[in-house]
Amino acid sequence: MVTIIGLIKQSLRIKKILFKIIYFIMKAPVVLIIYNRPKETKHVFEAIKQSKPTTLYIFADGGKDEKDIILCKEAQSIINDVDWEVDLKVNISTINMGCVPRIISALDEVFKKEKTAIVLEDDCLPHLTFFDYCNNLLDYYVDDENIMHISGCNLLQQITSNGPSYFFSNYALPSWGWATWARAWKKFNPNLDTWQKHKKEIYHHISQENFAKWTDTFEYIRNNRVGWDIPWNIDIWINNGLNIMPYQNLVKNIGFDETATFTKNKLSGFSNLRVYEMKFPLIHPKNKEILFDKELEAASIKLLRDMD
């Protein structure tokens, strides 16, 4: 005889199974962009492997010389360690494209096919909960054009929250583990010169105190094409977009040394950020109030100076 309690338990079991099936299907593709750092690449890949994404893109840049090519091949060997059921898509450049063209071309290719993506570079090591955090928010804000970026890294490391799991900010820096939608990425300007075309509109996003450092950085990037994430943040500003920032840092950069493209200063205070576990279910803010921009700008400026 089937009891009411038995029916309730059966219903709950079915709901749990359905949730797991839906969640499995709804997992966003993970994009891993690598170059010539096999040690760091392996650490980041192991974190991805634990999360078992249903789709994994690996984009690799080519080496500059014979020694570089050997390191690139060592980093690319992680492909042989993919041992779970996954739709694996690999793109290995036969030439050295450079950091900025490789990343931009990778994301352009991904978003021609995918509506969402979680993005990691070879030195950005996430806490395992980073993936669920991104998947939850990619789904929750899928139709909200105002939200353009989901950060995993919080340079302030840990901020006391009055309840919510995350807050909104104008700052989407640094790009050490993040996620976004195709609808947002289509607003990225690959010429990296948005700031010059919209100076008046973006000046209210930077403080007078740090005005010279920001504008010098914007112009240096535009002329030398050595960065993409700061121009991307400018594109977010111009489109009245917002970034989601976790109250507790979920990603750390493990690549601070002389082999890095930008993060060469081992003594930087950002070289050993602590990562925390995100708690679920996520608690969503009641409104889109922008918080901690002054503190995040100061931290971003300090990071820029550490990279000089």
C-alpha cells in the first residue's frame, strides 16, 4: 500500500533526479586558454577536471622559438588527461599569435557557437565552487542585458556580507576567472580604442586621484595592444553594464614570476590571494546597488603598478 509519506518521498527523489539532469545539461562550456606554462596549466586543468564540464574548449598559442615550442607542447599534453565524458574542442595555433590576439580570437570563436562560457587562463586557479557560482548566475541573469560580466576574482579577498553572496560593481578587473554571455561579448571592441572615442562618458568611472594612471594605461594598451581586459571593462562602462563580484574571492593567480606576460612581480601583494568556498544556494541581492567601487579601483590601480 502506497502511503502519503511514501508518495512525498518518491516525489522528492524524482525532483532531485530531474534537477541533476537539468543542471548537467545547463552547465556552461568552460574555456581554457593556455600557452607555455605546463606547471600552472596542469594545476588549473585539474580544477576543471574535478568540475567535469560537459563542453571544454582548449585554445593554445604557438611558441616563439624552439625552447618555447617545447614548453607549449608540454602544456598541451593536458589534452591526454581528459578522461570524463565531455565534448572536447581543441584549437592549437601553429604560430605565436600573442596573448591579446589569442584570447580575443578564442572568445570570438566560442561565442559564435555558444550562448555562455566560463573562461580561465592557464595561471588562474579557481576554487571548485567557482564553476557552480558561474553556472548559477549565467542562468539567473541570462536575459538581463544590464549584467555583462561575472567575476570570480575579488582583489579585496573577503568582504563581510549582510546576506547576499555577491554584489554589483562597475569594475570587472582583473580577468582571473570569469564568465559572460554571447549577448555581452558582441559589444567588445577588438580595436581596443573605445576609451579614446568615448572619453567624456568614461571619465566619471575613474577617480581624479587615479586619472593619470588610468588614461596612461588606456593609451598604452591602445597603442601597443598588450591587454584586452581593461578595454573590455571600458566597453562594459559604455554600454551601462554591470559586473557581478563575489563577496569572497574564488580565484587566485598562480603565475607571478618572470615567465609571466604581465604578473612578473613575485613580491606583489596579489601573488598569493586566498580563495574561499562559495556557499549554496546563492543569496541574490535585492537590488542592483553598486558597492565598493572606490576600494576596487584602488586595488586595481595597485595591481597595475605592481605590473609596471
